[in-house]
Amino acid sequence: TYLARIETDDDRWVRVTDGSKTSSPTFHWNTQQFTADSTTEIEYRVTDGTRGAWAAYSNLRAGGEWLNDQTGWERSQVTVVWPEGDWPHSHGDEIHLPADEFYSDAVWNRDIALHEYAHCVHFELRGGSFPDGNGPDPHYIDSESSPGFAFTEGWAQFFERAVDGDPMRSDGSSLESTIFADSPYGHGDRGDMDGAIVEGAVANVLWDLYDGTDPLDRPSGSARGDLVD
């Protein structure tokens, strides 16, 4: 006779903890007792509100797997704390995702999870720090800031789309476009294309490096290899 405990804990990549608890915070669910042998399959359905923890768990595992497939490098385990704080945030080794009353469905949003995980990756690769530089709060994909801040956020903007292999963002814009450096949403200035200090322009360059030169991926009439060149 067995009792199964299922946890959002993968010591290779990610664990998700309950920010409302101070002891044994890792999200876990227990099955009822059952009798099993070597052929038994276990199916357990989580139906309460804590199932959001599985979304964060699954999304960050996808980010870790993608990174490992691309580079052969693995980031050490990241802890997601949910609910915690009032805005999605990476502390380097820990990600805080707020409750719905502060940011609706943050724990379910794949782009948010991957964006914050990208910051964790950047933090570890740099030996435990982020680049120097300041930016506006809140910041946007066309915000002008500083080279360090723009690279930090541009890498995260790129990562959240690269894991899914799709340059299209949830707001309908695309990393295949080069519009972000010229402030299409009014968060910088226009006419000078200050790409080094705009996170969206950094994401454009990283996407161009990532997707290579595809003859099927080019604007009409262009001899060049893809939309971002």
C-alpha cells in the first residue's frame, strides 16, 4: 500500500515554493492510499488554486531544457516563490511572482516566467551580478535606458521568445521587426535609432544571431537573409 507525494521540485532546474508558508514551503500534493505493483500507473489531478505552481514549474523547466539543448550548459536550480511581492522580479537565484490581486495571472504567464528565468541565467553566467546601468520603472521594450540595462532586459526579451522558437510577442509585435529602437510606443525618442540603449533593439540583434539566415524569412524584394539584418 502506497501514498504518493508529488512536488514542484526538480533539483536540476527549478522548484516552486509557497510564499504564504514559512515551513516546508515547496508546493506538494498527496494522493490517497492505493495498492500498486510494477505495472501500476499513477494519475493525480490537481484542481485547487495551487495548480498555478505547475505552470511556473513547467515553464521554467522548458527554459532550462532549451538552454541545455542549445549550449550544453545548465544553470543551477532556481527557486520560484509564489505568491510573493507585487511585481514579477528576479533576485538572481530566486524569482518572485505576485498574487493575482497585484498582477493578474502572473504565475500562469509563460513569457513572464521565461523572462525572469533569463535574468537568473544572466546573473549566474556573470558570476553573481547584473551589468551596471539604470533604466526607467516601469520599462518597456522601446524604453531608452543605458547599455547595461538595455542588454539585461533585451536578453530577457529575446529568451522568452527563443525558447518557443517564435519571434511574435503577446502584444502583436515581433522580434523580426527593427522598429523598437525608434520608440514606436513613445518610451524613447525618434529619428536617431539609439539601439545600444533600447532593450528591444538588443533583442532584435540577439534574435538575428539566433535564427540565422533563412531564404524563406525575408521581406518582399529584399536580397538579404531575414527581416532583422
